[in-house]
Amino acid sequence: MQTLKKGLIFFSVTAAMLSAMPASWAQDIDSRKQMRIIVPYSAGGTSDILGRKLAEELGNRLDRTVIVENRAGAGGSIGTEATVRADADGTTILLHSGAIATEPALKASLPYDVTKDLTIVTTAVEGPFALLVGNDVPVKTVKELVTYAKANPGSVNFGTPGIGTSVHLASELFKVKAGLDLVHVPYKGASAALTGLMGGEIQVVIDPLATAKRYSEDGRVRGLAITSAARSDLWPDMPTVAESGVPDYSSAVWYGLYVPAATPGDVVKRLNKEFVDILHSDSMKAWLTSQGMEPVANSTDEARTYLLTDIDQWKEVVKASGIPVQ
């Protein structure tokens, strides 16, 4: 009888301890709380569409509902700050574009430090840009464009959807890496810049690959190269800018997944595994291709290196280009 009592006491104490243990000790995500992916932009855009697809796939894998919460405003800062201040238990995940890496260069102050207040789970996807010229520009390769621009300093214009946009920064990076004197012409949107290119108002545009490929194949503009570090399956016969004569050049639209910095390591590891498996699935790859994107799905260490490298790169570009810091 005494042995039975001791056994019951041990069982009760153990059960109580287990119930009080953080979910992370069980290498799992708290099933008692609603999981959410915060998208720091309005509904309907690329971030939102990608966020909802990832939420659906993650929910299916975990057999629970994962909602998308749009927290738009301040160029993504509102949603990012909401994530920083959320419970660090794996139930709040931020999906942010590469703009999270340009913020430290473009903004004089932020209410958080992305390198200290967030942990990146994985670099989820990339969407390359393409370097385009107008049909009246007498070049057919990147090397020829560089030669032409150097022979006509200050006379070659490049268009962007606006100051501080990802396309603007990618274009400024091209200027810096190639050592060119190009004139920036900001438009109100990417489509307006393409119209300007086709009309001869400007000579160069860097544009998201999906649109650029379509316009190039239609003969409305001339595609010279893609901007990612490696060739893309989305346009396999198009060389990269780097291999075409501008070494070390690389720029792309990318999206990363983040959690609050204090999130336990085993929870981060679990989330990384789930998202990597999702992004490498055949069905997800097919869906991403239809959206003009490709999976990256790297480890947390690789993702952090990717983020830090991008932050440093854009600080250098903003300084070299004289882009005003807000």
C-alpha cells in the first residue's frame, strides 16, 4: 500500500511538472494558442498571397489552423514591431520581404533591431529581377551596355517604380558594381517605368523576372541578363549579370520567415524543418514557379548570413548612391 502511495505521488508530481514545462521542452509548438503569420503589408499583394499559401501548408502539416494577420503600415515596420513584441513561443511568425534588410540603410531610426530582436527561421523564396534595355539601345549584352554607358556618361537613364524601392536599390547596385554614371528617373509604379522604356524616355530598367520575360519574348524590350547569383529555372537560357561582365553583382526579391528573438532554439528548429519541407515539395515548387519565385529554404545559420550580407550591402549602396535617409 505504501509503495502504491509513493507511486501515485511520483506520478502526480511528474504530471504536474510536465504540464508546467514550456512547450519548447517537448520540441513542439504550443497547441493551446492560435498560430499566425504576420504579413506587414496589405491584403492582395505578393507578400499576402505567399503568406496565405504558407499558412495553409503549415496548417496542413501541423493539423491546426494558421491564420494570416495583415499589419500594414510604415513600410512594414508596424508588422515587424508587432512580431518583436509577440510571445516568443513559435505561435507568431513574420513573413517579410527583403525590405527588412534595406530598412537599416534607408531609415535613420527604427523601433527594433532586426539582427537582435528577431530570429530568422529560413530564407523562404527568391524572385529574380531581369536587366532590360529598350529596343532602340544599340546593345545586346551586359558588356556592351557597360561599354555604351561609359562612352555616354550621364546620358543613359534608368527607370524605377520610385526612390528606395527594391528595384531602385538593385539598379543603384548595378551602377556601383559596374562603375557607371546613369541617371535615375523615378516613375509611379513598375508598369509606368516599362512604358517609359518602350517609349524611349529611358534606356534601362530592372524589372521582376516574370514580367520582364514576357515583355522580352514579345519583342517589346530586350532582355540582357537576370540579377540573381545563379541562373534561374524560370528563364534558364538567360545569363546572370555577374557572369556577363559585372562580377559579384546579385540582387533579387526575397522573403524570409522570422520569430521573436527569445523563441527557444528547438522551436526555431521545428519551424525551420516544417517550412523547408513545405518549400521543397513538388506542389509548392510548381506554385512558386507560377508566381515567378523559386524556393531557397535554407538553414537558420545560412539564412542569418544571407540577411546580414544583404543589410551590409544595402548600407554600402545607399551611402555610395547618396539616397536620402528618412
